[in-house]
Amino acid sequence: SMKNRIFGVLLIISALFATMFLMTACGKNGDSIVGTWNSANGDEVLIFEADGSCSVPFTYDGGWWESCDRYSIGSDGTLVLSSSKGNIDSERFARQSSAQEVKENGGYYLSGDSLVLLDFRTLRSYTRK
């Protein structure tokens, strides 16, 4: 019947939109930050999970016994680290296009399996396992 045909067409159109959306959602960040990252000297490990949870030891606040355990990346590339407990401030890192820019302006640079970010005055660099 005509009703079924219209429904079928709508189903196909919505499936196409869903596929396009998923492709742009993945492609938007360019490089994904998901994975396990080791610092150069090997004494620190960052973990970013696909579900938005993370382990970022350098954000640890001894006053609250708490560190950031959630992350998000905005449409402009800004990385935001936050705590689900909510006692410590979120940390924001603007996406830069080179490690040199991070040194000069702060933020972070992600390329393939290397990640560089400036935490206060400490330049931190990591390699993905």
C-alpha cells in the first residue's frame, strides 16, 4: 500500500541521516583522544575512554582527594576535563595546531599517537600505547 511505501522511504532517509551523523561525529575531532597515554618518563598514564570517562592524574586535588574523571571535546576542539563529584574546577584546554603553539599559548595538541598539553606551567607530553 501507499502508506507502507511512504514509511519505507522515510525509514531509508532517516537511516541515511543517522549514518551521516555518525560519520561526522567521529570525523569532527580529527584524531580521537580515546586510548591509554604514557608520559615520556613513564611515570604517568592518562586514560580516555570512548564513553567520556577518563583518568587524568595531574588534575588530582589533595584537598578533595579527587581528580577529573570525565572529559568532553567541544565542536571547536576544546578539551574539557571535569569531576563527576563536582568539588574541583573543570579544566579547559583549547586545541592548538602544533606543539609549539601549546608552549606559547597553552591548550593541547593531538596528532596521531602523540599528545602535548600545558597544565599551568608544566608542558606534558604523552604517547599512545
